Amino acid sequence: MSDAPPGRPPAAARTGTPAATPSTQAAGDNLLFTPGVYSYGSTINVTKANTKIVGLGFATLIPASGNITMNVADVPGVNVSGLIFDAGPTQSSSLLQIGTEGSTANNAANPVSVDDVFFRVGGAEAGTVATAFVDNSNNSIIDDSWVWRADHGAGAGGWTGDQSATGLVVNGNNVTATGLAVEHFQQYETIWNGQGGTDVFFQNENPYEVPSQAAWMSSATQDGYPAFYIPSGVTSFTGYGMGSYSYFNQGVSIENAMAFQAPDSSGVQFHDILTVFLNGSGGIQSVINGTGAAVGPSFGGPSDVVTYP
């Protein structure tokens, strides 16, 4: 990409011709991906404030060499929209990372936003990643994002295929997510470490193909992994309209102790959360922290918790 002065139309990446990894380091560079599938062996680094990264027709980006596909520096105003991030054949630490973990920057006046961006670990092609999406950016906005480990398609159907522990990790403070879906990951599916977070709508299905209870334990005494996990150090979070569903399809009774796990703190609030047993064996023993009726073959749900705590 050549240097582009402010106001110049965005540089366009063209499918099938990724001769070099796009970089937005040059002043004024925005980046437009035309429809297609792009494979890159090094990271696309976004270092300038207010950069726009736009995909048309849900252009798909794949890391070829275990690299992070796109890394957004700890700068304000960046927007990433209209893209699919697919996992590649060699495990990456993440597919999209925004901000710097531990940053104290306040971007409330000009937040980073991720809009209409989807993540796939398998499905189109077999792939692997440790955590699909890592959000370190304070005050950032995640709007309409589906983070999916494949339950069908390439690499799917077995516990050793399409390996990925976690779909989303939020480390930034005062992050807002709307229209969030995270599905089928093999451990904690969403980990929310940041303070002051808000989620409006969350949809989840547990992984289908868990081979045994022993293979899916978050501790020696806790069955399964919650779909949405908030560690004990978090003191402020609010969630609205959040659901998690089970369909363990290996013919083995698999239990998940809770769909949501969070500190029992007045500052950590949930409103209208639920679980559902879709089919299969086993189920989810509680909605949150042992509260809420179990769902399974005898009661499919929904099991609702209107307000917690």
C-alpha cells in the first residue's frame, strides 16, 4: 500500500493477489476489502487513529502462518466492519486483537468499534486458534458479532477438530457489546475481565461433541465451563437478555454446572438470562452460580432468571 494523504479514498485489497500484507501505518490510509478470500502470512497492523477497515460482501481473512490476522494498536476511533475472520491451519493466538492489555487510555469520546464482524474456527476450512477475538480497548463497542467454532463443515464433528479454547476475551474497561453470539468453544466461551462492561443480548450453544465429562471440567469439582465467565476481581458489569443452550450429541451424559459464572456482587447485575436443553444427553445444572432450575431431558426449559443477584 502506498502512502495516502488524508481524504484519499481507501486502498483496496483484491482477492487472490495478497502480494504483501496490507498495512495502515501510512498516514491517512483506510483499507477496503473487496469480496473474496484473503490469506496472509503476517499481521495486518493498524496503528493510526480513526482508521476505517471495511469489508464488502463479507470478505474473509485467513492467517497462513499462525499469525494474528489483524492487530489494532491502542489508538482511538478505529472501525472494523463487514469482515469474516477464519482460523488458519496453524494455531494463532487470536484472529483479531484490538488495543493493548492493561491500557489506561480513555476512548469514551472516540471509541474503537467492531461492527458486523464474524469469526469462524472451521466450517469453511479446518482451522485452529487459541482465542478468536481479544478486546483490550477501553470504551470499545462490539456490535453484531458472531464468534463461532464449527459444529458442521470442514474440521467439525470431533473434539480434536477445529481446536479453540475461547471465542472472546474482553480485557478493556467500559466495553459495550450488543448482538453478541459465541458458540461451541471448548472451554470458557466468553471471558469478561474488564470493569464497567455492558452486554445487550448474548446467544450461546455449548460445544456439541464433548467426549466425556472428564474431558470437560473447569476445575476438579466443577462440571463443564460456563458460556459467560466473569472472574472474581470484576466489580461492575451489566447484562441483558442472555441465553445458553445445550446439545451434547455423543450419547454420553455431559453436565455443565452453570451457564453463567460471575461474582456475587451488587455491581455485577444480570437481567433476563436463561438456559435451554435443545437435545442430546445431560444438560445445564443451573443458570448462574447455582441459581435457576436445571435443564435436561426431563425439563427442556427455558429456565429463566429475571434478575441476579
